Amino acid sequence: MKLSSYLKLKNRKVSMMFPNKLTKLLQIKYPIIQAPMAGGVTTTELVASVSNNGCLGMIGAGYMSPVELRKQIKEVRQLTSNNFGVNMFIPNNFLVSGREIENANLLLEPFRHLLEIEGNGVDLPTFENLQATYTEQWKIVLEEKVPVCSFTFGVPSEHVLKELKQHNIVLVGTATTVREAIEIEKIGMDIVVVQGSEAGGHRGNFISVHTDSLIGLMSLIPQVADNVKIPVVAAGGIMDGRGLMASICLGAQGVQMGTAFLTCEESGAHPIHKQAILQSSEDQTVLTRAFSGKWARGIRNKFVDEMRGQEKLLPDFPIQNSLTKWIRKASSTQNNQAYMSLWSGQSPRLAKNQTVASLITSVIDECKRF
């Protein structure tokens, strides 16, 4: 076979995979979603650049105020006319005792002293406040006519689901088990993102407890695909075209990539965070709840190591997340990675310092070579 004919065949194979049901539903060229990483990583430039390059950019609204969310939606719209989305955290009720907070503060005090943080002053969240913010957020999504909305840590209520669907917003749920994926389809959501245990940061388990949801992505994809009819999106450790092709072969219709976009030039991640990923290997990521009270995957550092063994004593998310806020902020300001939450998936060796356009181009080019 001539080289030109071979290349045409390869390109035809890729074009047969894209478009698919997922790309048509999201109105994107390539089946890639940029993970909605909360905490400032998903800058306007990152989200818009992903969408402008044929994929789906996502605003991570988890820690944003309603005012901040509306502002960023408008900013993204100024930079792209393509589809993008917003991700929200579903508030979960939590119980915390004064003794838990006191014990956590005693454990955290040496770090505050080392970083020269004065006082323990922090406004602790309440479920009522989180619920109020969440309500304002999804109403802003309606008002601003955002085309795609995804959810983490749970599923929206029937009322919220109905309101969003009436406005033809594509709804995306996050699952870590087959049972969670089935529930997402059952309530009427359009797409399910399945997160393997390889995923960086917090994972979206909401039925299964942490220890029961640590299923590897390559095992999770086909089992979910066999049990739901809605498009499956694979997430967790995917960094390149090989990961995309493998996911599709196992039954997914696309992928969601976080760490790969986190180290891009347009990302809002701290330079120290990016550098830590670029210099790490697969055996340097660990699961910890020391920073937030919820298990999350990140690169080991001094804070993670010194808090290991104490994690059972810490209050749940979002209380612990609030208690460590100034430690993380001071460490970041001081360019000290020892006490930063360096979230990363299990494939840091594959991360690169590049533009969003370069990343997406390389992923698609690699698909064509298979």
C-alpha cells in the first residue's frame, strides 16, 4: 500500500470515531473535555483556548462565589463563540464537633507557626451557606445560557434537573462506580464521566465510600459502558492519544483530561505546582485527606508526610479544607511546595509544559498513528 493511501486510511479511521454521539451532543470537534479543576486552575484563557481548539473547556466553579462565576462566564464568552461548560460541587450535609476542630487546629498550629501565619481566624462553612451558593450558581448557569453543566460529589435534585433540562442544557454527572453511573443515567442526565482511581485531586464518589470506589479506569470503563446507554467519558491518568484510543476501545466515547491541561501555559496553577508535576514520577502521587478532609490524589510533600497517621482525626470536607486554607495560601505565596496541595493524576511523567493548542494537536495526531 502506498504511503498516501495508508495515511488516508488512518485519517478515515479517526474521522469514523469523531464525530460520535458525545461530540454531537456537546457540539465539539474532538471528544476531549478539559477537567473542571476548581481553585483557580481553569482560567478564562484556559477554558476559551480549549474550546477554540475543538474540545470542551470547563469552568471549575466549586470554590467560586456567584459574582465570580458570572464574571468568568462573560469573560469566556468574549474569547470564544464555541461551547463551554460549568462544573459545580453538590453540597453534602456534614457534621463536625468542636473537639474535631480543636484537634485539627492543634495539629496545624506548627505549620502555621513555620509559615508565620498569625492566628487561626477562618470562616467555617455551613451546609446552609454552601446550599445557598450552589443555588445561585445553577441559576446563573440558566440566566447566562451556559450550554453544558456538570456536577461533582453528587447529582442535582429533580427540581434543578428539570429547570436545567427545560433550557436544553447538556447535563454531565461524575461517577466512580457502575452503581453511581447507573444512578446518573436513571435520573436523566445526558453524559457520565467515569473517574478511575488514577485521577488527580478529588474524585466524585457520592454513593460508594472512598475505599469502595478505588477502581482502576481500564476496569471501570467497560463495566460502565455495558450498563448504561448514555455516552461514557473516561477520566483518570489520561494524558495523550494513547489514553484516548484505549478509552474508546474499551467503550468510552471520549476522555476528560485534568493534569495534562494543568501544566499548560494557559493554566492558572502556581508555577511551583506545575514544576512539581513535571519533575515527578508515577510513584510520587499519593492519596491524602490532610488538606481538605476528603481523599484526593496529589504529589507527596512534607505536609502530606507529616500528617500521615493523623488523617483519621481530621474533620470532613469542607471544614478541613477551610482550616488549611491559609497554610496552602502562605506556602504558595512563599513559593514553598512543602505545604501546597499539589494535585496530580498518576501519569506525571507524561505531562508537558506546552500550550493548549499544542496538547490537543499532539493528542489527535497520535490518534491518527494508531
